[in-house]
Amino acid sequence: MVIEDVLSPDTCVCRTDEGRILDDIQEAMLETIIPRKDSDWIMVVLGENAGRVGRILRRDKDRSQALVQLQREEEGRLLTLDYDAVCHYVGGTEDD
């Protein structure tokens, strides 16, 4: 399922893998997906860096955290973010 539009801080419109549109989906009904490969992009969805795109460099499954390098970030600056603060990003990037 993919989020198509955010209607409010608590609701969104989603499209299923089969193409069906589901509107008025509550945030509590969603689960954040963390990419399996480090080469996949993520987007920060919570906190001061919300909306920024980057890559996971390392995961800490025991703490549910990821070490992230944001796109267009000065070299060497890394962030440790909770899994709930990031999601798999499938949109365009500067590298495209």
C-alpha cells in the first residue's frame, strides 16, 4: 500500500497494490516500512528533519533505530533515528 495524499495529521488516502483507493485511513491503521537494503531511500517523517530524504547506513534491531545519512547533508553528519521516524521512500531523488 502507498500513501497517496495526507488529509490531516491523523488521516490519509492510500492506494493498494491492486490499485484500489482507500480514503480516510487513520494513522493508527498504518505501519512504517523500513527498507531491507541500505541502498534504498528513506524519508524522515517525524521531528525537525521531517520531509528530508536519506539512506540507512546501519540498523539496530534491538533498539528499533537506524543510523541515517541525509541527502544533501554535510559529509560526516549522521543521525540516529527511531524506526517510527523514517519510512521507505519511493519518490524521486537528486541522484535520479
